[in-house]
Amino acid sequence: MNFTIEHEREDDGRWLAEVPELPGVLAYGATAAEAMAKVKEGQCNFFVILGAPVRRRAAAAKAGGRQ
């Protein structure tokens, strides 16, 4: 399932990234890339908290694409 990640630079210079479809999933970073990486992790955590199975790409890569 793919979700939209929106990001913007705040007045104080930090970057904010959020997933509008998932309430409360947002993250700040010093760069846009950092904020987006953090919000992707937050997206996974959102589903873990709900008890839904989550397939993380790094784990799948280590398992040879299987999980």
C-alpha cells in the first residue's frame, strides 16, 4: 500500500514531512531527506501499533525478498 508523503520547510529551517492519510504520522528533520526517512519509519510504526503485519523493505532484502 502506498501513501502520499508531503514535505515542506518550516520558517525555522527545519523540514516537516507527513502522511496526510495517517493521523499523527509526521516527522521533523534537518533536511527534507531526513524528515522523509523518519516519517517512513513512523508510517511503519503506525501499523505496528494497530497490530497489522508490516513488511519492512530492509528485512525483506536481507531475506532475499522473502519474509
